[in-house]
Amino acid sequence: MSWDLTGALRDLESSGLRRRLRVLDTADGTRVTCQDRALRNFASNDYLGLSGSGFLRDALATAVQEWGAGAGASRLVTGTSRAHAALEEALARFKGTEAALTFSSGHATALGTLPALVGRGDTILLDKLSHACLVDAARLSGATLRVFPHNHLGKLERLLQGAGGRVLIITESVFSMDGDCAPLREIVELKDRHGAWLLVDEAHAVGVLGPQGRGLAAALGLEGRIELQMGTLSKALGLSGGYLAAAQPVIDLLVNRARSFIYSTAPPPALAAAATQALAWTAGPRGDAARAQLHANLHRLASALAVEVPPAAILPVILGEEATALAAAEHLMQAGFLVPAIRYPTVARGSARLRVTLSAAHEAAEIDALASELRELIPAPRAGAGGH
């Protein structure tokens, strides 16, 4: 029997859901070149402008000279270096936990962690808008999966009352497509009351929120009450990779059970060494200054659009239909801005959007220019941040 892949692609095309890779000829901070067109980049998760900074370029280049280009094997064979260990020690201090473990990506972190800790007979309670990697990992674990409406504490409590086995609640601290925050304090109180554990993905909060950029958990003083703190090195920290910060027994178990850790070649030690420096930069005075600039930029754009200032660096503009969002993104590209159209299945049907992300490296003039284009493109009542 032949496989009709062209038919599947036609269906995606006709519904406005076909994706294509966009090749960038150059990428330098907030400026990129695509097909000989210079674009101002409002699509990146490089919230502090670190990825293109001279500081991080130099740190990575120096680390490559010291550690070489690759790890050579998985961490349990010959792939663990002092650079990996130093990064994990720094991450544990940063997140206020006993230990941490790094993975090749945030997706690999989720896929390794959840099946290692819960399984058949256990229950996962997952916020409906949690990232796809958390959904995939929850399904892979074999635990009973129950999804509660986004940030709906009443439904979460009812699910807790009927949950069996070990119970794990999963949420993001800052949600990647809407840019809003979880009611983290209330969720922690619920999980404590019902004897559950909590996994919080801080991917879009680390570097952006809290003292030293340690995330929403730190901003609320909750670090010591959250069992599993997940995050990434690929957003505000400017590199790539993921991590899980937790108590030492959790990390020890992951080393023995997390398949995405055990059976993957380790990330390059040079990457780990550079990430340790990026973490120190983020937690230090230069990170504080970059965060202040980022939040000033967020206020500037929100004020120009007459919308509520988002808590983090993501401002969604909800348009509804896929075709409308695609046309808006193309209009912005013609005007010199890279702002992606986000469509189903990344977001729910009927909620296609432009996802605008801000960086500390954006200049006032380019923020004002983007706001001018958005005001002409989108009716003011339909531009909003958070809570969608």
C-alpha cells in the first residue's frame, strides 16, 4: 500500500496550517536577514539579548578552545565533564534546590523526567495550555492524565480530590503563547493540602522575573515548596539545553531512569561552560540592567498599543483565523519585521495570533515602528496581552 503524503500536505495547505522552514542568511541579535531582506526580529525568545552579545560569543569561543567541540559519548559512559558538573551545581544554587540535571533540550527534560517519576496507577493533572513537551511526556509516562482548564483552580481542586496514586500537578509559570502567569501561590497551597507534587516549567520566566532573574517561583518566595523546577538554557540564557532542579534523590533517580538523559550523547562541555557564565551574568548586575531595559521595552510597546503590560516578554495579538494571522505576519515582513503567525495546533482553533516577543536589545525606535504597524493592522480592541 502506498503512502499518500502529498494528500496530507494538500490538506495542511488548504487549511492554512502548512509550515515551512524560514532560512535566515544572517542573525545578529534583534536583526536578521532573510532572502536579502533585513528584518527587525520580534520573534526570538532571546529576552536579555544574550545570544548575540559579545560576552557570550567570547565565553563560548573560549570554552570550545578548552573543551573541544563535542562530548563524545553519553553522560554515563564518558560524556560527563567538570563543565557539566559545574553548570548543574550553579543551576541548583540559582534555583534554590539540592541538585540539578541538564538535558540536551527542554523537550528532552520533560520526556526524561515524567516517565522516570510517575507511571501506571499515578495521576498527572496538567494545565490545558502547558507546552507540548509536557503533554507528550505525560502521555508517555503511562500515568492517568487529567487536564484542567487554563489556570482554573476550582477544577484543579476537584481533580485533586478524586486523583489516585502519586499525584503530580504540571504547569508553566509563564505560558509560552499567551504570556500570562500561573496562579502559582494558590497552586502550591492546593498541592500541599492534597499531598501532591508540583512541576513548574520556568522556561519563559527565568532571566525575566524574580530576584536575579530566578523566575516566578523566586519572585513569590516559593522555591522551597516546589518539588520539580524545570527550565531551559535556550531563551533568556541565550544558548541551548534544558534542566530539572530538585532534591538530590530526584536527580539521582533521573540519572538512573531518564531515558532521554541515559541514551543521548551529552551536550558539548563547551556549551555547559558557557551556560555557567551566562547564568552568572544573568544573576549579576548586568542581568539586572538588562531586565530593567526589557521591562521598560515591554511598557513602551504596551503603552503604544494601549494594552495591559504583560508580566513577561510575550505579547500575543489574537486574530482568530489562520488566514488572517498569516496575512498579518506577511504584512509585517514586508514592512521589515519578523513576527510569526502562531496557528493550530500550537494554539486552539480560532485563536491564531501574532506572537510578539521583546528583548532588552530592542531599541526604542524599532519598538515604536512596530507599534505603528500593529495599530494600522489590528483594530485596537483586538490587541491584547495575557489571559486569552
